[in-house]
Amino acid sequence: MIAARRSLLSWSAFFASLAALPPLLPLLGVDGGGAVQIGVLNDIGIYLILALSLNIILGHAGIFHMGHTAFFAVGAYAAAILNTSCGWPILSALPVAGLLAALLAFLVAVPVIRLRGDYLLVVTIGVVEIVRICLVNNIFGLTGGANGIAGIGRAVILGRRLTTPADIFYLIWSFAALSVLLFSLLENSRFGRALNYIREDEVAAAGCGINTGRHKIQAFVLGAFWAGMAGTLFAVKTRLVDPESFTFSESVMLFAIVILGGAGSMAGIVLGTFLLIGLQEIFRDFLEARMLVFGAAMVAMMIFRPQGLLPARARRYDTGGRTGASPGAAGREKKPGPPAGNGAAGT
């Protein structure tokens, strides 16, 4: 409990210091009032939300998933269509966009969740391409084809229209702070511990009574739901959505953020997002060399530090005073351990 409080205090200090940045940029003599710099921070915030939602799938459940952009795209287009065609306020589309992305994730996960390795990788890549092709082909006449959907209305909060990059900054980073809080609580819950057991040894987790299939589907759907809401924030920021914003390369970027920072590590995800998205902007003038350096850095990471820059710390559970006891043993002794599922051991 003390460690959790310290963690929340440190994250609160981080977001508080970040919130003070936009008003300080003009005072620091940044050209244009810091609009470009704030725009980059807005991009980092959206990628952070996406990376956190992918981390629950990849980092905690251990599902080898490289199709996260598909759910991001569904959320962005759902919000754009509801706003431009149905007249909904853009922020009121947040939960609907998340639910539609979660529905797609459920339809994908149910038949393929038990696939592993390369097979699951191919399926998730295919989902991204299927969604992108549907968007390009203007499915149901709603997506605008290759041109996408423009003219998305501005967000309004408590009667205030969000018109400047600084306004959008506070919206995006408030949602990012909420994401950090909720996913921190989730990873310390019984559900989060069950996902970690499944990632480490799915057979042993099933033997302890965890319904591994159900938990993996739940993690997949939850991550997609949050990615769909991030898509709404993207639509708020850009006021334009088009298929070129949701290519497979975006999924690769999100995958790289999680792996580089440290799968399962909240602090690692934040660091990885700032590094990859921030450095991408810094080296924008060196487009060709940028991808070469990026690829070389990823190869080096895989060789010399495969656990990531800030890997998740090993978690300790009460094992009744015995050292080396397995999580399953802890569960059998009624100590904090894997939650009971619907398997044979849980009945």
C-alpha cells in the first residue's frame, strides 16, 4: 500500500510539472508561443495512451499483437462519422468509439486468441490491412475513401471551445493521466496478476484455476476499447482522419515503444514514448537516415537489453514464509495469488 501511494505521488508530480509547461513556453521565448512544441507533446500524449492500452495486451497478457492501429482507426472514424454525419459533439462519441473498437477486438479475438507466435502475428497484421482497405474503399459510403473525413467539429468542455494547441494539450494529457492511474490500479488487481501468470506460464496458470482464454480475450477487448477512445482524441486534435494515418507502420511504432521501454513497465512505456516520438520529431529533417538509426537502435536493444530500458520489477507475493514457492502454491494456500477462474481447479 505504501509503495502504491508513493507511485501515485510520483506520477502526480510528473503530470503536474508537465501541465505547467504550456504557459511557460512563451515566457521562455519559444517562437509562436510554443505551438509546434505543444503539438509534439500532444502527439506524445496520444501515443502514450495507445502504448498503455497495448501494454495490457502485450506486456501483461503476453499476446503477440501488432494490429493495434486497427482499433485506433475504428475509434477515430467512429467519432468523426458521429460528429460530421449525425451532429454529435465530438467528445460525446468517446465511449461509443471505444465500444465499437472493443466489438471489433472481440470478433477478432474469439476465433484466434489461442493462436501463438507467428500465426497470431500474421492475423493481427491482417486485421490492420483489412481495416485500412475498408476505409480506402469508402465502406458503406461513410469513410470518405482515400480523402478521409474532414471538417470535424471542435471539442467543447463546460461551454469552452478547445481552439488552441494548449487547450488540446490539457485534454489529451488529462486523459493520459487518467490512463496511467487506471492501468496502474489494473496491474495491481487480481485480474492484472492473473494476466502476468498467463504471460509467464499459461499451462501453469490454467492449472491454478485461471480461465486463460477468457482473461486473454478480456485483456484484448480492454486494450482495444482504450485505443478506440484514443482515436477520438486524435480526431479532436487533427479535425481530419484519413487512411494514411492508420497504416501498419503505426502498429510497428507502438510495438517498438512497448518493447523499448519495457513490456509491463508503466515508467518504461512513458520513457519509450517520449524517446521514440520525441526523437522522431527532432530528426524529421533527416527522414531517410532516421529510419536507419531507428532500426539499428532496435536491433541493439534486442541484443544488449531485451528486457527494455526500464523493465518491470519482479513482483513478490505472500507464499506463507517459504522461499521459491510458485504462484500456484500461493493460490492453493489462500494467500494473495492468482484469482479463481472457471477452470477445473476453480470449481
